[in-house]
Amino acid sequence: MSANNFTAKKAPILQVKNLQTGFKIDGDYYNAVEGVSFDVDRKQIVGVVGESGCGKSVMSLSIMQLLPQGIGKIRGGEITFEGENISEFSDKKMNQIRGKDISMIFQEPMTSLNPVFTIGYQIEEVILNHEKISKKEARLRSVALLKSVGIPRAEKIVEEYPHQLSGGMRQRVMIAMAIACQPKLLIADEPTTALDVTVQAQILELLKGIQESNDMAIILITHDLGVVAEICDEVIVMYAGKIVERASVDELFNNPKHPYTDLLMKAIPKMTEDVEKLATIEGLVPSVINMPQVGCRFANRCPAAMPECLTVTPMLNDVASNHQTACLLYDSSWPEGETRQREGATIQ
Amino acid sequence: MTTRDFVQERIDSLEEREVLLDVQNLKTYYPVTGGFFKRVLGHVKAVDDISFTIRRGETLGLVGESGCGKSTTGRTILRLAKPTDGKILFNGKDITKVSGKKLQQARRDFQMVFQDPYASLNPMQMVGDIIAEPILNYEKRNKKELEKEIKALLTRVGLPEEAYYKYAHEFSGGQRQRIGIARALALNPKLIIADEPVSALDVSVQSQVLNLLKELQEEFDLTYLFIAHDLSVVKHMSDRIGVMYLGNLVEVASNKDLYREPLHPYTQALISAIPEPNTEIRKERIVLQGDVPSPQNPPTGCPFHTRCPMAMEVCSQKKPPLKEVRPGHHVACVLY
């Protein structure tokens, strides 16, 4: 990843600092995302992994300011895109950015296209919203876009409706819409989860190709570690609304530090290995309402947990170059952690 | 004993077992109707002439992409879908045509674990009653004894005894799937058909359920037909694996052979398409073009020839039969 080290010297395209997003439940706000900070460099693919309810989708919706109105709210922190704090932007200003500089693709290609408009109309809508060109030109652009995402008979497809296309094709249309204005950042929320593996392979290849040709950065949100290993440069692992580990992709897969990451990797059956028993993580993610206020949020399920884990909140700490984790075992301000490690408090 | 030895020993012991389920030339077509008089306009050939056997105590995995007919196969064996043609022999008895009381008796021996743990449990029933229902369908039981038995079963699948008095909505997805498994086990069946039992679950919970299914198999001498779209999950669970494409079985082989040496071009593409959580293996990828054709109007000849990178002229003319090309390794492709 030498290219990344080079680009890393420039200012990152997106900086998220101490983001806190809350949801209103019975009149009170509870944070689904709690103090998340990370950078996305230009042309970088950052993967965000975690299980359902870990806050990965809420985080992406916060960046786009697409949280459900009146229920979800950014309660603290900063989101800086190209040097501007967009978390304070008005709706009107945000509309100028959304779809143009930052765009998003969603998990469900079936429900995120409007069934009553043609494919062409929906792509042109994006272009006409952001650029002053004629409808005719927009039509030509959308045909070219559809071709670039590998849709055959693009001239015909622009006249068709979403229900006439298969799942993979609809996801291609979504991608065409998302890249219509050549955004600098694409947020892809589980873009291949609803698709079959052979189609997933097509879509991942397509995303990677577009990222390279358009010099675009991608935040890829997924629960599939396989997908992350396949196309990401950097990975963020989230658990219960917090980042527990962040590293370059090679580092994370070869040298996972946080017990949660480690167990997560051992819990997946792999094609290349035979194991009799898979690793499991006992217990459940604490609910948003009963989230422990101090200590590590994984402590109640962690096989390496120490009594201190319940009272000391771990911070993200460097464990290697370009590798941070939030675990007391690796906390330099907690010298006992190192001793514990040596004593074999790590996971079997 | 290493895992390898364990696997080998298991394969050896399975070969001597008797065949529990024998499916012969099974076809399930769904009619497509239209117009005012609901005329039959055509058929969706969901399962189109497949044959396989499962020995007692064995796990046969069925993989394939959505719409390939793997779920319909499972449902047809349970007679939840009507077979159009072919034979299903269970324990030597033909169950293809039985109905009424006889079918009910036969069903005692095969149970199903469903995909969606949220939709497959009655929200109005107490968990204890959900599990008791299949038993009470067949036997009159003493209430106290039954309760004790069910509580023991709940403990066995990893739930607390108090779960008996709770309702489905009080449980997480993984716990609900455990309830579904307990219900399937209640009648002490011989065969369990698990249709995507973990696809709705998170990774950490998925591994718990997979481990549980494996333990139970050992303990109760169960036979599984394990249906899933995730190849790595199927590989972990199965002794033998059948790969389906568009209603056809294109390859059947032992777990080891299939992954070490896939023969059918579709299997090869499918295996190469799986993203592996390991950055050291950067695989040579076979990316298939296009989508799966509609099962209502499947291509003539080999069903895969429209997307096959190795298709030849003959492929579009004649459908290749499933042939044993190596011991225990069956494939339906003209290349072999």
C-alpha cells in the first residue's frame, strides 16, 4: 500500500471527529454512534465492518445527513468534507453536495429505485439537479453511464422500469446514478448483500474499476469480512457504536488485535481451512438503552476480560504503524495490560 | 486426533450406512396462470429432474444461487410442494404419492428448520406450546411430563428453562433459531431439512447455531439435508455437496473433492467468486457474465451454456446427464 502512504500526506477528503448520533426513544436520546473518529483519504477504499446494530449504517447516514427526521440526530462531533464542516450545513446546502460530491448506494436495489419512473428519468434527475445541461444531453449521459457500469442494450434500458431488471442489474443502475456526477466520495452501504455470489463478484469488480478510473474514495459498509479483504485498503471494525479496531487491510487480517475482531474472524467458516468447531462469541450486544457508560462495551462477552475492563474505558491506541485498537490489553497507559498479555490472557 | 483424521474416519463410517433418503428423477413444476379463466400459460421448472441419495447420519449440502430450486427440492421432499414427477423413497418406502393419515405418519420422521426465525414462530404462542404442538399432533401426553421433556430439550439447544413460558418476540434471532431447532427435534426425527438456517443471523451467532447443529447430529444420529447459498457454510457442515443451477443438479461430490477439484465450470466459477477473508490469497477469479436465465423458459441443452466460459456448440443441443466421472464424484457436463 505504498501509494496510500504517499497520498496520506495530503489532507484527507473526509474527516469524522468524535461523531455522536442519537436516536429518540421514549423522549430520551440514546447514542447509536458514540465518539467515532476516522479519516478517509482521497482514492482510498475504507471498509467498515461490524454486526447488525453496531452503528455502521447510522454512521453513514449521519455523514449524508439522511437520518430519519425528528428521531435521529447528530448530537456532537464534526464531519469535515474537503475542509468544510458539513454536519452543520443546512438542508439546501447539503442538497448541493449530496449526489454530486458525496453519493450513496444502498443495500436493497429492489426498494431504492422508484418503481413508477423509468431508469433513464431517475438517472437524468440526478444530473439535471446538479448541472445546467439540456434534457437531451442528460439522456446521452445516462446511456453512457449505463454502458460504463456494464449494462447491455443501454439505449433500451433507459426506457424501462426497475421491475424489468434483475437484482444485479438494478444494483448497476444504482451505481450508475451514484457516479453520475463523478462524486469524490461514494458511500456504499452493503452494496452486495442482497446479491448472489457470482453477481457480487461482478459488482465488486465494477466498483473497484470505477474507483480507479474516477479517482474516487469509497466507504464500504459491510458485515462480510471476505468482501473487505477483497477490495478495501483500510478497515474499521465497529462494535456497539464504537470503533474497536482500525488498520490497513493486510495488517488487520494477519494480525488482528482486539478480541472481538479475532473472534469474528475465527467464527466464519473458511473455504481454505477445515475446522471441526467454529469460534463463538457468547452472549449478546448490549441494547442501546442499557449501554454501559464506563468500561469496554465488549467486556461482558470477551473471553479475555479483566475486572478493570468494566471500570476503565479503553481508547484507540497505536499497536503498530497504521494499526489502532481500543482494548486495555494493548493500552500503553495501562501497563498491566502488557503483563496480562504475557500471562496468556489472550484468547485461546 | 487431527481434524483430517476425524474427517476421514467419518467418511469411512458413512459409506457403510444404509441409504435413508433416495430421490429419483424428481421434478417440481409450478404452473403459471393468467387471463380471466386462469389458464395455464406455462410452467416454472423449479426442480427439473434431479436424483440423489443421503445415507443415515450423513449431511448432504445443497448450494446454488437464488432461484436454482434448492429450497423447492427441500420442500418437495417434505411434500410441502407437490412433486410433478419422480420418486422420493424414505427408508425404502415410497412417499411420493401418500396422502392424508399416511403422509402425516411419514412426516414424523422428517422435520424442517426454516430460514427466517422471525416469521417461522407463532407470535401468539408460548415457546413451550410451539414445541409441544408437533408432539401433541401424534401422541396424547401427560402435561407435566411433557413440560419436563420440553424444558430438557430447551436446555439441550442452549436456552434457559424459563424460555418455556416466554413468547418468540422476547428472543434474539439466534435464540429464535434455537427454538426452531428444538421444535424440529421434538419428535425425534430421522431427517432434518435445514433451509438456510443461518442466513438471517450475524456471524458470531451463525457459528453458535452451526456448532449446535453439528453437536445434535452426533448426539441424536440425525441426517441433514443442509440447504444454503453460502458455500463456505455448506462446506463446513456437509459430508457431500450437490451444486444446483436452474433446477438441475450439475455436480455432486464429497466435500473434499468438490473444493479441491471442482469439475463443472459453474462450480468452478461459484467457488472462485467467494471473497475469502484472507488478504494473502488473491484468487484468479472467474467472473461470470450475465444473469441466471428464467426457469420459466430455461435454455435448451445444458442449462448453464448461456453463461459458461467453456461452452461449445453441442452444449446448446443436448442436456448432459449427471455422470459418475470419478469414484463418488458426479458431474453433468459434456467436458467429462
